[in-house]
Amino acid sequence: MNQIKEQARRAILELLDASCIGAGQILVIGCSSSEIVGETIGHGSSLTAAEAVFDAIYPILKEKGIYLAAQCCEHLNRALIIEGECAEKYGLEPVCVIPQPKAGGSFATTAWKNFSNPVAVEKIRAHAGMDIGGTLMGMHLKEVAVPVRLSLDHIGNAVLLCARTRPKFIGGCRAKYEE
């Protein structure tokens, strides 16, 4: 699990650097603990692997004031676990569900257990995201999603994909855009 922790720590630091996400913004993580340990998504949930990823990532996000949105699995319609403060700030309506390893996933379950005031919401528009193991977290990103390549492409056995977002470019050839 030490290697998984180190890979997750490296990945989050690189993503934060590349995405320029800041305090008060949201980072969504979809994490298949099954894929991390070499099983098929949804068929080998591992609280140990999920906890290793969470323990590596969450303190860094918390220190920077970035909200973590932990995506649940398809059995909970990819709902998200966030802090109640985040739901309040972004006007998100909580729903009634508590994730479990086999219904929500081990990463969302770990977030629920570690957040100070966890709530579940159905939708979110995050500023950046990390997909560990093909969880399809892109549905929870703001428009426009931009792929971010990191120096590593796996956490454990799980494929790692990341993205940041940017405002839409509008106005055509005469428009000037901020970098």
C-alpha cells in the first residue's frame, strides 16, 4: 500500500500544479479500488486500497482549502460524497444515502467516514478531476474539460486519467483570451 500512497500523492501534487485549482474550488475523484488491486471494476472492492489513496490525497487538498468530491459507483448513480460546507457554498441539494463498499464504493465510503460533515449529492460541476480505474468521473466536471498528462499513468494497476477545466472561448477571431 505504500507504493499506492506514493503514486496517489505524486499524482495529486502534479494535478494541482497543472490545473491551478485553488481554495474553495472542487476536485472530483472517481476511484475504483478494484482496479487498483488488479480486479475488474466493481468486483474486488478494497477498503485498504481506497484508504491508501484517500490518506495520500485528502490532507493535501484540505491544507489547500480545496473541496474533495468522492464519486460513488454506478450502484448509487455516480452520486458524490462532499463536505456539507461545500454543498452549502455551491447550493447543492443533499440526497439520502450512505455509501458502502458494495454500493457506492470503497473510496466514497472512506470519504464518508473521514469527512467532518459528509453529505451525498447527485451532481456537481468540479474544477478538476482524477479518474482512477475508469470510473467515468468526467460527467462531474465543469465545461470545458482539458486533459492533463501526468508523469505517471497508473495508481497500482488502475489506469489514471486527469483533467482540469477552463472557461469556454467565445467571440471568434477578434476576441482576446486570458491565458
